[in-house]
Amino acid sequence: MNAAIVERSVEVRLAPGPCPIIQSHRLTLRPHRIGDADAIAASLADFKVARMLSRVPQPYHRDDAIDWLVRQTSGLMPDWSLAVTTGDDVHIGVVGMELRRDGWHLGYWLNRYYWDHGYMTEATGAVLERFFRRMPDAVVHSGAFADNLASLNVQRKLGFRIVDAGEVFSTARNRMAPHIETMLEAGDLVRPQAC
Ligand SMILES: CC(C)(COP(=O)(O)OP(=O)(O)OC[C@H]1O[C@@H](n2cnc3c(N)ncnc32)[C@H](O)[C@@H]1OP(=O)(O)O)[C@@H](O)C(=O)NCCC(=O)NCCS
């Protein structure tokens, strides 16, 4: 077997395949489309959402959403970028699995109107279960700003463990902020009951 073939087979094992459509108890998670730009712009123009994310500018405009969507829908990256939808395909948030230099990272947000109904625990639980089915040996990294108790609770419920703490720059806050780092392996995933 020559070197090119060895390299290709390793690449295949390291990618989870195309972004899937996932049905959970109350939600449909599907790949993004350019047409999601208005909903994303409306959700991320809310400072209470953006301040908990590291890379979302304020103010946030439709063009920012288009730029992000063009990258996510290009098909050039192994990442999953799932639209969280409810009812009649209403876009209420995002769950992303992003491959960075140090491995896979889970990120997510929800339009503020939909907070505190268990939606994100349901959505991330469903995505992680599908991801680990395709990538059983992967380690998933996540985390949250230290003042983001809701997000840390989501991760605690899913089985993530805290592995480090430091500071991360928040574009929306325009400053460094204390940040907790977490990690999850397939065997530790806890799926919430009603998903
Ligand atoms: C974080 C976020 C996605 C949570 O979504 P959600 O659907 O409301 O989360 P869930 O309802 O599934 O779970 C939230 C948990 O935190 C708890 N919680 C909510 N607000 C809280 C607060 N201020 N302090 C402590 N706990 C809180 C809820 O009670 C729930 O726990 P429980 O099920 O044990 O009662 C949503 O708040 C959000 O989009 N925030 C802004 C963006 C963001 O923070 N993204 C994540 C970046 S790491």
C-alpha cells in the first residue's frame, strides 16, 4: 500500500460524514441554508445571546449571517452546522460540531424567546449521540464563559466534565472573560429522557 492510500484511509476515519438531518422529540435539526440568514440575524442581534459567544460581533447584521452561512454551506469543511428548528421549520438556534486544530468542538445558541424549555439539552444530546455513532473514539471539547450557568448546566446534564479554566476573548463584550473548558467522550454521554 503506498503512502497516498494510507493518508486517504486515515482522513476517512477522522470525518463524521455529511451533516445529517436529526429528529428529536420536539425538534428537527437540519443542515443550514442561505435562507436562514434573517432568522440568524434576528437571534444574534440580541446582546444577551451574543455576549455568551466568543466570535459574534455586535451589532450583528444580515450580512454577517450570510458570510457565516456561505462558509457553512460550502461543503468544504468536515464540520456539522445544524439549524435547530421547531414547528413549521422555524429556525430557533444552532448546534455546531467544528473541527479545530486540537479536535472537535461543540458550540450552540438559541434565540432568547426559546430559552428554559429544555430545547438545547434535547438538541445537543441528539447531535452528540449521532456524532459519536459515526466517531466513537472522538473526544468532544466545549466550554462556556464562567457567568453562563445555563450553558454549563446543559453540558453537565449531558455528561461533560470540567477540565480547565482560563480567559477567552468575547467579541460582543470586547474584552477577555473567565471561561470554563469541558470535555466529553462517547461513554460518558447522558441522553436526556424525552429526546
Ligand atoms: C445556553 C442556552 C443554549 C441554553 O438553552 P436552553 O434551551 O435554555 O437550555 P436547557 O433548558 O436545555 O437547560 C438549561 C439549564 O440551565 C438552567 N438555567 C437556566 N438559566 C440559569 C441560570 N441563570 N442559572 C442557573 N441555571 C440556569 C435551567 O434551569 C436548565 O437546567 P435544568 O434542566 O436542570 O432545570 C441558551 O441560554 C443560550 O442560547 N444562551 C446564549 C448563547 C449561549 O450561551 N450559547 C452557549 C455558549 S457556551
